[in-house]
Amino acid sequence: MNKILIAFCFILSATLYGQDSDVMLKGKIITQNDAGDESAVPAAKVRWALSKAVALSNDAGEFEISAKSLPDTLIISSVGFQTIYYEVTDPSLDFVFNLKEGKILDGVVVIGENLGKHIDLLDPFHVERIGGDELRKAACCNLSESFETNASVDVNITDAVSGAKKIQMLGLDGVYTQLQWENIPLVRGLSTSYGLNFTPGTWIESIQITKGTGSVLNGYESMAGMINLELKKPNEAERLYVNLYGNKFSRGEINIHGAQVINEKWSTLSFVHLSNQFSESDVNNDGFRDMPIGFLAAAMHRWNFEGKNSEAKFGIKATYADKEGGELGSSSDAPSGTAWNASFVTKHVELFAKNGYFLKKRKFGSLGLIGQAKYHEMRNTFGNTTYEGTQRKIYLNSIYGDIIGNTNHNIKAGVSFLLDDYDQTYNDSTFLKTEIVPGAYGEYTYNSNDKVIVVAGFRADYHNLYGPLITPRLHGKWNMSKKNALRFSVGRGYRVPNPFADYNSLMASSRQWVVSPDIVPEDGISAGVTFTQKFLVNDNVASFTVDYFYTHFINQLVVDMDINANQVHIYNTNATSFSHSAQAELSIQPTKGLELRTAFKYYDVRGTYNNELVQKAFVPKFRVLLNAGYLTRNKKWGFDLTGNWVGKKRLPSTATNPVIYQRDVISKNFWLLNSQITYNFRNFSIYLGGENLLNVIQNEAIISAEAPFGAYFDATQVWSPISGANIYAGLHFSIKQKKK
């Protein structure tokens, strides 16, 4: 009853005063110092919370403001003073407001955080930055599964027994893409075929994707592009993070991270990842495991130091994997020839360090040092075929940066050193190789008020086995307006092949390997142009990007599976080989929380195989990406739906096989549909998702599956999923760092 009476009085009071729209409220604004002396506050802002009336105090601190409807709250504010909120019901009173001084700040730090997909219009390099929110649109269990909503990187299954995946950029195989984490080499050498599976997705803070040739600072590779990972930082990551994942095929994962800020200079972070495929599955009913069983363990411990004139990052990473594929019920411990088994054992450990120094006598001068030492051991068996390898690596890179005269002219220069020692065995053959590559480089950047930027780089490396490798590169950017950017790039790149490691998945067949003894580095020139336009749709930022890249190989390593269906020929050629890649992508936000993205890609990737210029196998000419994501206003619910249309692909010829073991030379096109629903609580979120929801399955993916030790067995002719629809669920739990 009392509440009703109070409400009635409030409404009556509002009605009485609301009838007079010409009532003027008068008052004065003062402040007092520590001694109690009063002084007027001029130019203080006075406004009502509900109406639009606004007034400023005069030199004497006095003000007048119209009161159209009361009660209302008067808001008085002035720079350097605390804001006053005062509810007014009677305008006839005399008001004197005493403002108190606000807290004096040492400075203001504005932090911008990109959690989705972003392209910086000021960067001279066309870099797509994928943040944490974008990565969480899918389960993202490892790096190979982190590109489901990205149009620039394609992910394909390598074979029907290992479960490994490989990436493609510009229609070219992943070996032509340089993979790094925080500018430290990530996947290279013996880890090429399976290394994407060894970086858990929860470790990744963001991913940067650059098409075409990259900066000379990072080496002579990256003909198709570069992917750089930023892992979670000790001074920014969650104090505790736990991720659990499980799917219908009995795959389970757990990730645990722990970060600690010790003091203003030191912080540390530990990662632990454990995953296991517990049981066999054979959805396509060919008698083979659709994915290998077994487990993977990975760990990393890193330290950060931030001093006044220097900083350092260092730590250790380790990985151990033991998995088995092949026929159902097969085992690597069983006698040879009883059942076709594929086993994959990997041991990896590395030490890393990054140090940066700011030069006291050079305001813009800095020196960076990067070091890595790693040991990688692998033993893979495919039926009666065995491949073993050990890689010992040392990598060093120094970077000096400064300006010439003013900040319009920047330079970077340095020297690098690479030592790769390989010991490989394929069946009864042993291959020993030691690569020693010292190098030097320089890069000049001209910047005209961020509107026009040109980056010219040159590096020279000397390979102990192949001689000098000269790498010139040029990048440029022009902002025709503040909302667009036109970029170009052209440069040369090299790649030193390691056939048995690079194409290890091709051993999942009875094909005889015919490898040329005179393999030399691949040599190519890549050029491209990109245009990005940003605009507003209902006050939300939208973007349109179109790009074209052309890669011409002066010398290429060809993996020829067309000469004979029972053989794979690997050899160098300087015959015609090229890649045309075009992509258009549109991203809009029609309403707050809803993002729509679509992309179209065209690939014309051809090479000379058996003296004939043909489309490269397993590369579709057309691909389409459709993505829709929605986050509710309270950020509790997140919905994501992604569709990938994959066009027809040319397949290697099987014409020399008996008719029963011959396959079509052109694949079918198909749609891949993935979706995920996430619900967010305060400290954790749960998610439920599905992959390949249309249940696309390649029939008879394995040729001669009933006779795996026969002459025609081949599990490498995979062009679509083989395991059907997958349903998964999981949770994220985190406790953030305490703010100081």
C-alpha cells in the first residue's frame, strides 16, 4: 500500500510541474579549495537527464536552464571535477552546487582489441588478422582446424588413413606457405606433413595471413604466402584456462593454461594439451579406420621480461604423438603382413628465445635477436613401408631497425643463420643431408603520411649445397581515401624440397617412389594486387576485398602421379608451371551482432606433367564460402553457420590399373556445412557444434581396400570427407588476471 501511495504522489508531482513548460531553474556552481575558500566554476555544463535542454555557467558560475517536465535529474559536469547528479522536483528553490576536484590521472591508455577478422588499411602488407572471437566460431582443436571460416586458406585431407590435413594458399600446396609463430619458424622440414596437428587451437591468440611473398626479414621462402601465429602472452593470458572437448567419434581433448604476473617486469605462462582418439570408426565401411586411434601430448612453458630498455621472451616446447591407422583391429605390434597398419610416432622438443633492445643514443633505434634450437624425430609405417627421420635445427636471426633523417624513411637490416641436419631412412635406403645457410638482408620503407608506403627489400643467402639464393621483393600501398587501400607486391622466393617428408602421405599406397637424384631448390616469382574498401551499413563497419595473384615457377618440383598409377615420380622441371588466383570477399553487419560473409575464389593452377600442361590434381577451379554469425545483445548466445562449396577437381589418372581399380578423372562438387552454438556464462562457456552436417562421404576412397598388400592399393586419392557428419561439444573455463 505504501509503494502505491508513493508512486501516486510521484506521478501527481510530475503532472503538476509538467504542466508549466516555461519554468526556469536558476543556480550557481562553485568549488572550494583545501582552505575552504570558494570560487566560481565558469563554463560548467548543465543538462537534464530526460529533456534536451543544455546550459553553461557564466564567469560568475551562474546558470539558467528551462524545466519542461519535473521531476528530472540535473547533471553538472566540468573538466577536472567530479560530475554531480541531482534530482529536482521544486524549481523555485535556490541551488548552489559545489563541485569537487576529480582524480588527477598520469595519462590515458586507449586499448583496441580485435577479436574477429580485421584488415588494417595502414599496413603496407595485406594482412588478414584473425582474432580470438573468430577462432572460437569453430571447435578449433588444432591449427589445421583454425581456418574453417577463412576464405584465404583452404584445408584438405591428405589421405584416408593418417587423419592428416594440409593447407593450400593461392591454389598451391602448403609447402609453399611459410608458417611461423611470433616470427619463429613453426612447420618446416620433417614436421611439414603433420605439424599442423601439433599446435592446439586454444594456444593461439590470433593468426595473421599474408598472401604472396612476405618480408625479406623472415627468409627466402613464402612464395604463396605466410601464416604467423601469435600465441597467448604471459602478461595478458588468463590466470587459469581450461578447455574440454569431445565428439561422436570418441575423440577427447583437454587444454589447461596457467599464467602468472610475478611483478612489473616478469611473467610466465604454461600450456598443457592432451588428446586421444579412444576407439575405431569406419563410417564409409571400407574396413579401414577413418581416423587413427592414439594420443597426442603437447606442452609449452614461456617467460616474458619487460624492462625499461629491453625485453625478452624465451621458453621450451615439446610434443609427443603415437597414433595408429589402417585396417580395423590392426596393430603395429602384430607380425608383418597379418593386417595393413599405419603407425605415426613423433617426438619434438625445441628451445626458443626472442630479445629486443632499445638503443639509448638512437631514439628510434632497436635491435632484435631471435634464436631457436629444435630436435624432431619421427617414425611412420604404412603397411610394409617404413620412413624414419631425425632433424636437428638451429635458427638465428638478428634485426636492426632505425630511421634515416625522419620517420618517413625507415630501415631494417640484419643477418641470419640456419643449420638443418637431416638423417632419413626410407625402407632400406638412408639419406643424410646437412644444410648450412648464412644470410643477410636489408629493407627500406618510405612512408608519406601513411597514405603512400613503399617497402623495398633485398636479401642474399648462401646455401652450402646449392650456392647463392638472391631474393628481391617490393611491396606498396596507396590509400585513395581513408576507407580504402590499394596494395601490390612482387618478389622472388625459393624452397629447398625434402620429398619424403613433404609428401609423406603418398606412402599410404603401393606406389613405387621414383625420386630424381638431382633435386634442386624450387624457384618462383609471385606478384599480386589487392584492393580493400570499407564502408558503413547501419553504422556498422563492412568491407569488400578483391585480390589477384600470379605465381610463375622458374623451377618447380613436380610430384607426378599420372605417368603410372603404380608409381609416383618426383623430379624438377623448368617447363611451364604457374598459378592464377582471384578472390572476392564481402563482409557486412546488417544489424548489431549479426555478421554475414561471403567469398568467391577462382584457381587456374597448371603444370607440365608428362609433357602436357594440365590443371594440378586435387585443386578445384572454384570455391565459395558463406558464413553467418550472430551474437545476442547480452553476449550470452553465439550462433555460427559456415558453408563451403568445393568445385570439381582433376584427379590423377588410374588408366593403367585394371578396370575394377580405375577411378574417374574428375571429382564431384560438394557442400561442407559446419555450425556451432555457444552459451556464455560469467567465467565459462559451453558449446555444441557439428561438422560436415550434410554427411558428405567419398565412396570407395581407398582403391583395392580388400587387398592392401596388393599392387593396386591406394589410399591417397581423397578429394572429400570420408567419415561423414561429426557432432561435438565442449566448454571453456577461465579466471582472468587481476588488474593492478
